[in-house]
Amino acid sequence: MLRVENLTKCYDAETALDHVSLSLDAGRILGLIGENGAGKSTFTKCLTGVVRPTSGTISIDPGVSIGWIPQEFNLVPDLTVTENIFLGREKSRFGLLDRAAMRREAERRFRKLNVEIDPDALVSELPPSGKQMVEFAKALDESHRLLLMDEPTTILNEEETRRLFAIMREFKAAGGSIIYISHKLAEVREICDEIAVLRDGVLVSVSPASELDPAEMARRMVGRELSHMFPEPPANPPGGPALEVEHLKSGRAVHDVSFTLRHGEILGVAGLAGAGRTEMAEAIMALRRVDGGTIRVDGRPVKFRRPSDAVAAGLSYLPEDRQGSGILPGFSIGENITLVSLARYCRGGLLCPASIREAAERYGHEFQIKPNRPGALLSELSGGNQQKVAMAKGLDTRPRIFIFDEPTRGVDIAARRDIYEFIRKCADDGVACLLISSDMEEILGMCRTVMVMREGRVAGFRSGEKLTQEELMYLAIGVDR
């Protein structure tokens, strides 16, 4: 179905793909893995025509159309769900848009995905998991025989992932083929027939999935052995209260949330999709309306009218949807890092480009951002390196409280460890860290205490011997024991 020969893509002095050759037969699923910046997304962009290769050939069987689920959402926020699904492929009747037919087809696709999404809702009103389902519905066009899936499960829970895998197996059984990119190595091994490994733009190997365990996959990705994933807990016991939230309410998503976060603590926040975790964080940061409750910072009651008030009070926030609200892809690395703290880089009322460049280079070295060029556009970076820039931007405000919402979404195994070390260092320096994550292993590996949310409320806290995946799941789904 697909043959790629000597595919090469260069950006100035950077080589993103270096003479990559591979093929894919009909009815097969090929896993494509590698560190952030290894060339995976560039490879899919070359296949879809978004990026023009520097050299090489791409051969696709006649009549094969490609469906693409990109790593970052490729949706128009101000259009409806149905309009997004059929954008550029609208159905018509007698020369007019057949909106009823498109709506029925959208409903059919969502039934196949086993999700409830209003076809008439604006995409801007959907949570990230809902937007991901719209991307899936777009790709489920019956004319597609080749699907490119770039990090499709990063914001899905286990049940949603199982449903997606069932659909992928049906697609494969019907003769379709899939290129599946993911940093969740156990999932790659489960769903794929073969696994191709990219490292620094070079194809390292293509092997049957049955021959590779996650440890070997990780070793091939990074070219070296990886030590333990999670750092030791913060060296010092937590200090005094940094952030106190009592009976917080916000819209329909947050009904009653109370907790205390201490300086030097990493407090985990777990729960299923739709539990209100992100909405809670946004309410604290004044990104959404607060309808009730009290917020105290270092013992003082606060009422933030805008996010800048929260930043001025010492809070920083890494959002779940980095493309939507965390970074500006059309801006440079340096401009993104200093975006919130720009006043510190002014001299006599004018921007000082040299100080911005110096700060960006320092963070680039500390976070191992590739490429470490302050003037490089963020759109040229891989998802993981964009995430590192977003974290550097949050750190540059010198926060005393840092809220991390899904910090390792779309991040490779080596970069994950770097991010975990960064969070641990923040805690060691006395920063109060709130870690929101759907990854149970991440929550258990990083936190001594975890708050579980369910339906906009705190379902309970777990620590010590009761801090287990089973206990957290019981709280999340509301099972009494």
C-alpha cells in the first residue's frame, strides 16, 4: 500500500529525516516510535503533503486516500462539530449543502466510537478529549484506506483507548493500514504488527512487535539504557500552606472542591475525563468564572479578576491544551518563554532582545530544547519540545505555586524523565506543585498524596498504604468498598 524510499527533510542546518526507507502492506498496523524531535511527525507531514520533502520518493497504491489524526488538534473552533468533520468534503444536494445528511453521518460515526457528542455544538465548547473524538470522527471516512495516527490516546482514558483499538482492528480486518505513533510503548506493542524506530531522523530498525518489549523499545529510541523513570520524593517535608481552596464552585463543571497545597509538596489530582480537574485549575487561575468558595494564597484570601492577577500572586499554570492556551506556535522560542514575564526584559520602556535571547538559551540548555535556537519558530519544534518551552515560560514568572495539567502529554520516555526531574526540583526549591494527570503510573510515581475528583467534587484523598491504583480507581468511579 505504501513505499517510502530515502525520504529526507532538512530545515536549514537541521536534518529532521535522513534517508528513511520503509514499506507498509495492506491490512497491517505499523508502530512508529522515537524521542521527541526524532522525526515522527515530520514523516507523517511529508506523507500528507503538509511538508515538502527535501528528497526521496513516496509511492502509494492508486485509489488509496489518507486519513490523518495529527498530534495537535486541526479543528476550526468557531465551526460546529459536524462542519469540522466535513470541512472540505461537504455533502450537497441539488447544489446546496445537505446539512441533515452530514449531521446523520456525524451521529453514525460517534455511535461507532461509542461517545456522546452533540453534532451541533461548537468545537470551542468541547474539552480536549471531545476534540480528540472529533478528530477520530473526521478520520473515519469510508474512503480512507490508510490512517496516520499521531499520539491519538494521550488524553483518552483506558475505556476510550479500548474502544479506539477495537475500531482500529476492524479497519485492519477490512484491509486498511495504519501508521500509529505513540509514546505509550505498551500500547504500541499491543496494537501494532511491526514497530519502526526513529532516532535523530534516522530509521534505526523495523521489527515484529512480538520481538520487542517496552524496555528494548526505549533503549533503541534513546540509544542507551534508561535508569528508573521517577525521581526520589522531595528531600524535605512539606512546609506551610501555599494554596488553600475551600468549597470552590465554577459553572457546571466544579461543584465543591476543597484542598490544601503546601510549599515543597507535589499533590496529585486524579479522576476520569469530565471529573472537573482542568476546570478547577482554570477557575483558580481566573481563566473561568468562580461562582463560590474561597481561595487563599499564603494564608491571604484572594479574588483574581484575570489570569495576570494570579501570576502576580505567584501562581503559574501549564495548561492541558498547550496549542489552544499554552503557547503561540507562530512566535519564536524566546518570545514564547518570555511572553508572560515580558516586563522583566524591558530597559527604559523598550524590549531588550539580547536579554530575551540569553534567557531562552539558558532555558534551552536546562530543558534540552531541540533546536536550542531562541529565534526558531515554535511550530518547527516537536510536541515534546513545545511542552518544554511551555514549562520554561511558566518557570520564568518565578512562581511559588505551579499547577501542571497533563505535563507529559505527547512526550517521549526520555523527556518524561526530564519533566519529572524538573517538577521534583521545583518542590525541592519550595514551590508548591499541583500535578493533574490521567496517567496513574505518573501520579503514583510522583506523589505521596493524591486527591481524586468525581463529577466536579472531591471524592477523597489517598496516601501511604492506601495510595494504590485500585484505590484511586474506586474513588474515581464511585465504587463503595
